[in-house]
Amino acid sequence: MVKKRNQLEASLESTAGATNWRDKFQVGVGTPKKDTDYQRKTYLLEPEMVQKIATLAEREAVPINDLVRFLLGLALSEVESGEVALPVRVVTVEKRRVN
């Protein structure tokens, strides 16, 4: 748990051109200019994860929606760059012939 937290903090602090992660984070904070700036989506999360997000947002004094957008963006960029691999399982499915 401590290792993951340290990795998260290191990732947040390593943003280019920012003196700390909040400098980069605050760029996207605020009310959207128009309705098309954001899309409302619903994703199923475990209660433990929801609590961790709420706790982190409260501790860092940032809005939950902004924190979730930031963390998802960070995770997506790490997957896209190859820093993190998704734990996927390959399943082969045979086609059935209908007579």
C-alpha cells in the first residue's frame, strides 16, 4: 500500500513544467464553459475504491470529479506509453456451425 502511494505521489510530482502536481492539476479545474466540455458517464466501482477516491480528494483539498479526471488521464497515458500493461486474458472461441 505504501509503495503504491509513493508511486502515485512520484507520478503526480513528475509532471513536466510544473513546480508540483497541483500546478498541472489546477489547469483543468473549474466549471465547463459549455455543456459539451464534459460527458457524464457511469462506471461501476468497488466501494473501497470510491472511499479511497473520496479520502484522497479530501486530503488534497480538490474536487472529486477533477481528481478522478486527473487520475484516469494519468492511468490512460501510462497504458498508452507502455509504462503499464493491462492485465488481460486471451480467450479463444471456436465458431459453431449452424446446420
